[in-house]
Amino acid sequence: MNSRRATAMIRWVLAFAALAGIVLVYRRWLHVNPATTALTLLLLILLLAAEWGLRYAVVISLSATVCYNFFFLPPLGTFTISDPQNWLALLAFLCTAILASRLSQQARNEATDARSRQRELEMLLRLSRELLQTDSMAALLSAIPAAVTSVTAARSGMLYLLEGDKLYQAGEIEASQQELPHLHQLASDLTSVTEDGGVLQIPIRSGVRPKGLVGLRAVTLSAETSEAIGSLVSIAIDRVQALESVARGEAAKESERLRTLMIDSITHELRTPLTSIKGAATALLSGPVAQEQTKELLEIIDEESDRLNSLVSEAVEMAQLDAQQVQMHFSPVSVRGLIADACASCAWIKDQHPVHVDIPDGLQVKADPVMLQKVLCNLLENAAKYSAAGSPITITAVGDHGGIAISVADRGIGIDLSEQSLIFERFYRGRAHAGGEKFGTGMGLAISRAITEAHGGSLNVTSQPERGSVFTVSLPFGVIPA
Ligand code: ADP
């Protein structure tokens, strides 16, 4: 305030000094005709109107008229005017000066208006860009007060929603939970933008139905811009609501599709071992069977029951992972320890294959150790199962601050390119093994991929037939202690 007053004071002094300067120069030294003097004074007045506004221009116009009369119109040195023509000249000077000042001020006002409209438009554009960035309702609602506060340069901002009686704030936190009933009432009644106690209250509506309000402290905005902010916020909320409801519908459809697929696959897969068990049991019951054949039939029943058992438990596990019913317990775990545990839980592999492990010291990852061990075990068992006894298996891990990658490489039979994406499908078994002598359910990799994805990571393969395969588990949240 003080600095504004000082600026005004300096401007007055300068304006009068300029007027005095012109009078002095023309009176003392240059002695030009009165018309040139009048034009010079007019120029000064126009400059003042354009740069500093009408106030300065009008006062200096009046003062210039007086000086013009006194110093330049005969009789000089008096305020009387002898020639009626000079009266006309003086009047013309005064009118031109004031008219030109007004025009110049008008142009100035329009320029200021245009600039502030442009600023507000840019602000609305920035706000719409920020509000359209998020697709999740929770993230949007907490981002709205901060976004509105930052684009309008308000001291603080808040968003109140009638639905759920929810309050979100940014900047200096002001409204407390006790004020919710008051806000509820205010949001229900507010029909247009209002200013109350330094807080701009903008209604948010869906059609004509009140939805809530945005409050902004210490900000000056035109009514149109405030209304536009309210509409933008309302559209952003409606948009995310629509997106979420579409996503929910799609998730429900996908879950239904998976359920049907699962039931179809289980019925199909269960039929094979059941048929074998039924056949063996019928053969045993049909009459006396040689002892050797009895043993063979009983072995079939035993193996096929095991297969049935694995199928059912893996199908249940897959269904639980699909329904996100498996509780993950994430904690920082040592990758070396994780791999050691996985190797220990399928120790039979070491009897058939040399296993090389190459992991940097201190590498850690944030994971559910039990679940991740299951993935590694499955990859190790597959590496052993699908490669000739004696061929090496190599486990490596690398990591940086972005994540870690654990790879299990074998020099086995490899996977044809056409099958490399299919093997992650549930119940899919490699063409060479379906119904063959390698026991399996086709669920291992599907389960492993689901577990990895639940960690926010991915499971991929690179492979060449007859040369071997490398399965890589990539996980975010890699932690390498300094
Ligand atoms: P399963 O091993 O029970 O058949 P998986 O889901 O673990 O089921 O694997 C699916 C298919 O992927 C296997 O049938 C096999 O054809 C192929 N596969 C998996 N791991 C390897 C590997 N290390 N080398 C070659 N083929 C593999």
C-alpha cells in the first residue's frame, strides 16, 4: 500500500515536472508558435493517459490549459484572453486533450481486460489439462484442491462433496471436520458464485443438481472464470465416474469369461485322469488279474490321482489369484536367500543338473517371499524337466533402483516361437508334452505369471528350440543397500 502511494507521488511529481519543462523550454529558449506548444502539450497528455491513466491526463490537461493561456496566449503573463479566436484555441486544446485522454484510457482498459481474459483462459486450460490426467476417482478428488489452488494462485483451496460428505483441502488447511454440517448446508443452497469473508465459493452442479462446492481463499477471479472452474471440476468428476463404471462393467465381464474358461478347462483336464482311474478300477473289478498287472493298474490309479490332486489344487490357486483373493505379504527380502530357499525346496534338481548361481551381494527386493519362491521353484522344475539330465541350469539376478530381474536359464529342448506366448495360458502344455511322458498340468507358468503381476512385475521367456530357454522374472522395487 505504501509503495503504491509512493509510486503515485513520484508520478505526479514527474508529470508536473514534464509540464513545467515544456513551458520553460518553449517560453525561455525556443519561442515556437502557440500551435507547436499546444501540440507538444497534447503529446505529453496522451503519453500520460496511455502509460499512467486518465487521472494524470485530466489533471495535467487542466494545468496545461492554464499554463498555455498564461504563458503563450496574448496578452502574455495574464489569465485574460483578448482575441476571441484564442478562446476558441484554448477550448479546442482542452477538449482535444480530455477526449484523447479518454480514448487512450479506454484503449488501455481494453488491453488490460484482454490480458486478464487471456490469463484466465490459460489458467482454465491448465486446470483442464491437470484434471484430465487422472483416471482414478480417489486420486482426482485429492488432486482437485491442489490443482485449483495452484492455477488460480489462491492462498488455499478446498473441495466439498455432498455425496459422502467429503472434504478435500490444499494450502493452509482451514475447514475442520466440525464444519461439515455447515458446508453441507452451504453446498446444497449455493446457486451462483459468491464471495464470503475472503473466500470465493463456487458451486459444483451436475445439471441442476448440486454436487458440492469449491472454496478459494484470497483470489480475484471474474464470475465467468469462476463458473468455468466449477464446470471443469464437475465434468472431471463425471468423466472419472463414467470411466470407473465402464471399467467395473468390463472387469465383471472378464471375470465371468475367466470363470467359464476355468470351468471348461477343468472339466476337460479332469476327464483324462478320471478316465484312466475308472479304466484301471474297472479292470481290477472285472475278475482275477495277474499280480503284475494288478500292480501296474494300481500304479496308474496312484499316478492319475496325484495328477488329479495337482490339477484341482492349481486350478483353485489360479482362481484365487484371478479373484485377487490371495493375500500378499510384501517385505524386503534378500534375493540370494530367496533363491537358496527355492533350490532347497526342489532339491531333487541338484541330483540331476549342475546349478550355477550368480547374484550380486546384498541384492534385495520387496516381495512376498513365499509366493515368489513358488514362482522360482516352478521355473527351476521346468528347467530341469525340459532339459536332458546333466545339462546345466543357471540362475542370475541383476538389479538397479528401478527394479530387479531374476533369470533361470537352461540348455534344454527350448520352445518354438509360435508357442512362446501360449505357454503362459492356463492348462496349455507344449505340443511335444501334451499327453506325453513329462508329467504336468499346464498351470505352472500361468500361476507364476499371475503371482509376478500381483507384485507389479512381469514374467517373460526367450527361447530357441534345441538350444534352451531363459525365463526372466522382472520386479519393481529393487533395493540395493549402499
Ligand atoms: P507344465 O510344465 O505343467 O506343462 P507349465 O505351465 O509350467 O506347465 O509350462 C507350460 C509349457 O511350457 C510346458 O508344457 C512346456 O511345453 C513349456 N515349458 C515350460 N518351461 C519350459 C522350459 N524350461 N523349456 C522348454 N519348455 C518349457
